[in-house]
Amino acid sequence: MPLWTDVLLVVNTIFGISTEIGHLPLPYLSTHNRTSICDIRSDSPSTTVDRIRERCGASIINVDQGPEPREWEVPTGVLHFVDGKGLEGRLKRVQLWVDDAKGDGGAVGWINQGKLEGMDRHWQGRESEMVDDKTVKGLMSTRGRGAENENRPLLVQCKCQRVRFEVNRPDEIHNNGTGKYASSLDACTSCRTVTGFEITSWTTVPKEVIAAGMDLDTFLGDSFKLGHYLSSSNTSRYFCTTCGATVFYYRHGNDTIDIASGLFEPDLEGAVRVEAWLEWKKVSENASTDFVSFQGDAIDTQFVNNVAEGMKAWEKQIRT
């Protein structure tokens, strides 16, 4: 029987994916680091407990502690079945909480190539009204235009707001003359197992544009706010020590740093793509696959490829 899987549209990445386990035996949970699981304090409903890996920050499980039967929600990026196969054909996916992306549609028009056929899509929870394709096209076309104050920095914060800073506007010539920061989706194994999600989203900014009330190195070294994990000898990852949100990816020696794209707080509520500041496109001109990098690492190739195709169709539409 396929596991029910929720495609949630606003987390520290621009959409997250978790599976309802219920009473089924849990599959093996595979993360980048296998230290102990810890409870994370948040403003989630009192009937739930969110848990992450305390060393690498990967989201592991959300336990509904309300009336029986309990539901366990596990991010799909850490699922590993004993037969060694991926997630192909194991999940019955459904999109929830489109309402949280009503400012510009977020990734709704990318997931499942923007089609309702083959994947149910709801404004809020499973019992809420369905969202048709025409409505999605309308949401995606708004793009949050005219919603940002040109002179004001862009706020970046996690769910609990312990990690909170701003980024300043780039120069008009930045990023090949777009005057926006480059943002992209990533399906690589390292990002998947460090965050817990099948697809992550990153925005690359010069370190100098970050305004954190102190120099960036001091901010990154604040272990009260930021957990630090070396995912390789030259790569540091940072996450909130309270709510667990992924915050930074930093390749040592670079003048740029990547910020988890779901943490940006634009003026327009629900403008998840933040297109007044961000330019969504393929990772680089030399990328082997467009729009979603490292598609070859995907644990559900069809799902990831459909997201990439949805992005490609969206880009074609906005450029015509």
C-alpha cells in the first residue's frame, strides 16, 4: 500500500514533503549524521512534537500526540527502505496548504507540472476545498509584483525567530543584470539527508549584503542560535538550535553564502518565490540538468523530474 504523502508548500525550503506513517512499522530513517534525536520547541500545536537530529539538523519526525490513533509524519528525504530501492511507486502524494502560498503561488505550479490530475491539491488540509488548475495559473501569474519597498532590506527569519537577519538589495548589474539574487532547487543526496527533504531550495548572496547586527563570522559562530555541521571537509551547514530550520550552506573560502529560500519574509504575505528579489532559473549555464540540480540523486525520479518540467514550462510562460 502506498504511504500517504503531503507536499507542504511553506517550510525552510519553499516546499517540504512528509509522509503519514500511522500504525505502520517505520522504515529505516537515514540522515547525514546518526546521532541522537532531540525534541525541538516551537509554536506548533500542543498535540505535536517536532524532532530533528541534534547534530546535523535534519528534520526527522512530527508526532501527533492527540487522541488515538496517533499519526507520525516523517519527511520523505530520510526514508530508506531495506530493499534498497527509492520511493518510486511507494507514495500517494497530495498537495496541502496552497493557502500559505496565495501571494504568488509558490511552487504549486511546478509540482506535478502544475497539474491537478494525478495529485490532489487542497487549499489547506485534506478535508478542505480542492484547488483547480485555472486557479493555480492565476496565482503563479501574479508573481508578487509591486509588493516590495525598494529601499528596505529583506527580512530573513526562521519559524521561532531566534535566527533573524536582513539582506540588502544587490546592485542593478548583479546576476547577469537581473538585479536579483539567484535561487534554485537542489535534489543532491547531501542536502536531502542534512535537511530531511527530497528537494531543497537555496538563494546565493554575497556575504557582504547580510546585516545581522554583527559581522557575519561572529553571527555564524553564535552557538546559542545556530547549530553547525560539517557535511564535508570544506562545507559548513547551519540550522536554528530551537526550531531546527535549515539556514545556511557555506563552501569555505567563497565570497558568497547560500540561504534557505523559505526563510525570506517579503512584504506581501504568501509571496513564497519572492520574485521582487529572487531570480529562479537553472543552477548554471553548465548544469547537466536544468532547473533542479543533481536530479540523478533523486530518490523519486519521476517526482523530481516533474518539478523540473513544471519549472521549465513556467519559465517559458513568463518569457512569452
